[in-house]
Amino acid sequence: MTTLKPLLARNRSWALQKCQHDPDYFEKWIDGQRPHSLWIGCSDSRVPSEVLTGSQPGELFVHRNIANMLDPADDNVMSVLQYALHYLEVERVVLCGHYGCGGVQAALSLPTLPLAQESSALARRIGQLRHTLHHELRRSPMTVVLRPPPAPAPAPAPAPTRSVLAMRWTPWWKPTFAPSSPVCWRVSRCRRCSPAGGRSACTAASTIWLPAI
């Protein structure tokens, strides 16, 4: 049987590290809490609010239940909401769900589950969630995602930039293609003026633009 010893040992280690880093770490929480947000999330152990948001103690007032349900008839969640708004005066309320929620999956497939034959609190809770989901889907059709969406396809690599090459020396052949920019026809004159067997720079500072290879 698993005991509390590992949890207590990790708690002592955590508290010791906090005190070594900040001797007054625990003292500053004695006078009360001033969280900036109420976080209503799912009880799933994979989505802890403080870890997901990088929050420190005192920053979030947290309520978690199966499938992060907010039911006006549930005194539990409504009392948390009232306390957060009227007494703690939080700045915002966050209702956070997550992909792969077991509660939502169970609600969508409830008729096929043994849970549908039970009269337990869990069965009533999931049944209520199923009713709410179907009502919302009828009112505003949407696509229900039961698993994380596939990773987006990588963006296509940008096409190579087509640059132009400025030829400061006059070629001994005349281009037969349409250049990418107007060609100074003085280039031809410079070619005619070039000494036999060699190349000369365009004395008129003319430039012929050729597509880069």
C-alpha cells in the first residue's frame, strides 16, 4: 500500500528549498491571500493550474472538478465563485478545459458505457454534462474534438530569391533573352570598341542585368 511518506518527504524538501531561497517565503502569506484570478479547471491530474500558468502560491484561487463544469445548481462551485468575486475581488475568472478530457468523452459516449446503468454521483454528473453538451451542440453546431488536433503542416519553404547579377564587363555574345531590366545599349557599342581578344569595362558605366545562376 502506498503511504504518505514520499509526499511528506517531498513537502519537507520543497519547504526547505523555499526557505533557503527566501527566508520570509512563508511569513508573507500569513496576513491573507490576494489572488488576481479565479481558475475553474478540470480535476485531471495532468492539468494543474499553477504548473500550467507558472503561478506562485497566492496568485490563483482554484476550483477543479470533473470536466471543469460550472453548474448554477451546484452550491460547491457557486460558493467558490461568490467568494472569489465578492470577497477576494479577483480581476478575472478563467474557465479552462483541455484536450482528451475523460469526462467529456464519457458524456458523449455515455449510452454505451456501464456507467449509464449506475445511480452514482458520477453517473448523474456525467449525465448532466451529456445533456448540456447536446443542448449546446443543437444550438450552435460545432466540431467536437476528442483528441489533440494534428500538428500543422510545416510551412512551405520560401521560394529562392531570384536576384540579378550586374555584369560590369561586356560579354562577347549578345543576349537573346529579354533581360529583367532595361539594358543600356551602350553595352553593344562598348563591345564593338573592345580590343580584339579581350574585354573592356563599359566606359559609359552601363550595366547589363542577367538573372543569377
